[in-house]
Amino acid sequence: MQNTKIFRRAILIGGAVLAMASAGVPSGRADELADRVLSEGKITIGIHNQAPWGYVDKDGEVTGVGPDMIKAVLGPLGVKKVDFVAMDWDALIPSLMSKRIDVVASGMAVTEERCKQVVFSNPDLVIGDGVMVLAGNPHNIHSYDDVAKNPDLIMGGGRGSSNTENAIKAGIPKDRMIMFQDTQSSVAALLAGRIQADTESMGTAINTVNDPKLKGKLELAQPFTGLVLENGKQAANYAAIAFRPEDTKLRDLYNESLEKLKAEGAVSKIFVKNGFSEKAVAPAGITPKSLYADCK
């Protein structure tokens, strides 16, 4: 049984700290985290306490896709003690860069902008945007374009999320997008009529509309067309584990173990356990660099 524990705290980190942390470290220290984690057999992971990504369940245990993946992938490398730190989404990367945590495992999508700050593992999950509306879809919303074309509609979403970026790229004006700190806040705004739709990752959206407290109040906008790329395909989010730029040794070891687990079918079992389809497993051969040339 792996020893896990959770800490909840407010984390306020200034931009100067992030800039200093992301400036890099001498090459002699590049393997420091990997050596420490492998020798001590323990690691500290950042999550944002949101199902199904990484959260505390009713029994007080830390679970979700991120925690399950970390345990499964790093376990064979001798990492038996995993400490989890729950924080606001916006604090995850700053906390990683300031070394308050070792790794982020919370369903974070690989994006071009994030690749300027962190290095990602190979993606484990591929998933589209999920948009929530009031039951009955009273505004007949079935695409970002539907929202963009109707000046009376306002969309909500997570601050700094790839979903809100997709919505804006699809043409929704920024002055008709409201960013929220967490899903609970955006759902409250949707129920109160402050927004008419809320964009989240599909996993978060499915988990939210299936919440017994919300059943009959919200539904997924289906069918739904998200951001359409130049190749005619809809944008998809590739979720991965985030590491500091100097910690590529641990990232590479993680990737090696991840690919073995994918081949064995263990990764698909983790996703099915957390409510996803087996088809959500990112295909072998997809790397951050294959998604964005600037990713390392």
C-alpha cells in the first residue's frame, strides 16, 4: 500500500519568483530531482482537487487520473511514497517552478504556451472540450460559433485553461468570456444565469453533470462542435504530466515506464476506472514535440 497524504493550503507566488525559477539551473544539477526521487523512493505531486483529475474522495483518500497514473508509472521505478498537495489551478505551474512540488499530475493539457515554462511527459489522455448548459439547452448551443454569433450569450470557463483558449480562438469575444477559479464557481454562475454555457475538459464536464446534486439542472451541449483547426479536425487536448525544464531525466524515465504500461493495457484500465473510454488513451508515438515544435 502506497503511503499518500494530502495538504491543502493557499499559495501565492509572484511573477518574479516564477521568472527566476524558470531561468534554468546549472547543468551539474540537471539530474538532481531524478536522483533524489529514485534514491528516496518518494515524490511530491501537485493536484487541483477536481474530479476526475486528482481529488480527495469521501473516504479521505487521494484518487483520480493523475494520482493513479503517478503511482502506476513511478511504482515500478521504486517510488513508493507519494505526497499530494492540493491547490488552485493557477498555482500549479508556479508551485512547480518554485520547487514547492516536484511534478504536476492534474490533467494538464500540453499547450504551446505551457511548453515555454515546463517540459511534459508523453501524453496519456486525449479528450475534447465539454460544454455544459442548463437542462434542456434553452439557448440551443451546439458550438462555440453559436455563442460567438449571439451577443446575448456569455460563456464561462476555467482561468488559464486550454478550453477557454479554444473558445476565444473559435471567435468568442473576450468580453463575453468570464474566467473562474474553479468549476464550482462557474457552475454557480451558470445556475444563476450569469453565463449561458461553461466550457471544461470533457472529463470534468461529464463528472459535473452526473453529480447527484446537479442532475436535472445541467446537461452537456450535445452534439457540440469545438474549435475547428486548419486541417478540418476539432482541437483536442492531450493531457500529460508536467516537470521542470531541468528535470528531463525523471521525465524520460517516466516516459519509458508509461509506454510499457500502455502496451500492457494498464493505462486504459486507469482511465476506465475514472469514467473515461478506452479510446481516450493517447496513441503511442504522440509526443509533446509532435504536437508543438517548440516543446522539448
